[in-house]
Amino acid sequence: MADTLAPHRVEPLLFGGFGKPYLYRESCDSTQRLLESSFPAGALAVCDFQRAGRGRLGRSWTAPAGTAILCSILLRPPGDRRAAELSLLGGLSVAETIERTTGLTAEIKWPNDVLLGGRKVAGVLAEVAGETVVLGIGLNVNQRPEELLPEAKLPPTSLFALDGVERDRAPLLAELVGQVERNYRLWESEGLRTVHAGLAARDFLKGRAIRVQDESGTAVAIAPDGRLEVELGGLRQLIESGEVDVQL
């Protein structure tokens, strides 16, 4: 069976409420731009090739056509929740999906990257649009090593590059969407503390030497509220956003 994310392959595999409607394009500028604010929560946009895929801090996200999972989910979070927490929630959902379907061990680099063996396999982008948040996810699945474009901060990888298994992306996408919904429902009702144990267990930065805004220090942990606790200049503080580089 052809590896495609077209509706006839994915929709029968979806469970729960997310993924309706299912908007699919063979190519688009960005799945983040396919979802309108009038759509219901859980609306899902998917494409096989993004001409202008974007990551955090304006970075690009590029993958050869038909090799990655590129999707966006429309969410309507409660007004008293921090939308920034959804990047972590998405990262945790990706990590859990990878572990459940491949047996590989994933880590989360605060605030929005998923790593395998210290290399970036996925990125998450949560963008606020009025009362909605569009959660974008890019997961490298079947790229060959030579197809992975190096990033300035983290070396990339894909599931195939790690274990040599070429995967059907449709069931992987369905599992991912279901995991996002499960975690989102927990977060929606009781906040990030409901999934904090999963984040803490996969915290890539914990105990590592880091650099934040030209200052060296140590990452302590992902705090229960989703901020990053760091030690800089002998003082502990909580970071809500920004670039955290690992000191090699």
C-alpha cells in the first residue's frame, strides 16, 4: 500500500474527536496557514510537502516530499491557561508516540524539540491566533541521512536514519493525533501538572551546562508550570521563553 497521508488512508485510522475536519494538501506553504479560526477544535491540517515550513524563532523546516509528518491542529485552550505550555504538550505527545510505535527512547529539549540520541527528530510550534492556538508538528520519519539538512543548533535525524525501518506514515500520524488529544484533555481540565511527570522523565537539558543570553549556567529541570529552572551566576531562576544552547 502506498505511503500517503491522503484522507482515504488516515481518516479510517483516527480515533477520538481530533482530526475532524481533515484538511489534506499534497503541497502547501505551511499547514499552520490552512486552519481558519472558525474551524472546530481538533481540526487537522496535513500536507506531504511544505514550501515554506516554519519552526520556532523564524527558522525554516524542510523535508523532501512524502518523507515526514507535517501537520497542524487547531486548539481552543481555556483562557486561564498559558498557550506556551502547548509546545511542551505537543513535544511530549510526539515523544510518547515515537516510543510506543518504535521502541526508541525520546527526549524533550525545552521548550519544543524532540530528540533521539541527542539529535532533533521533531519540532513543535504553538502559534496564538485570537482565542485559538495552532499547534504545528514536524516529525522526520523516512528521510535518508543525506536528505537531512543540518541546523545551526542541533544535528537532525529521522526514524529511518536511526533504525533503517521505512514506515507507513498514516498509522503513525493517527497515533500522534490521538496522543495529542489525550494529553490535551488532561491539560485542559487540570493543567500541565497532569503530564509533568512525563516531561520530567524525558528532560534532555536537566543537569547540562547551558548558555542563556550570553550567560553560562546549568539547567536544573522543567518546572511544573512549564518554565525552565536554571542556575546562572549561582542564582536559580525560571525562564519562560528564549534560546537555550547546550554547552559541549
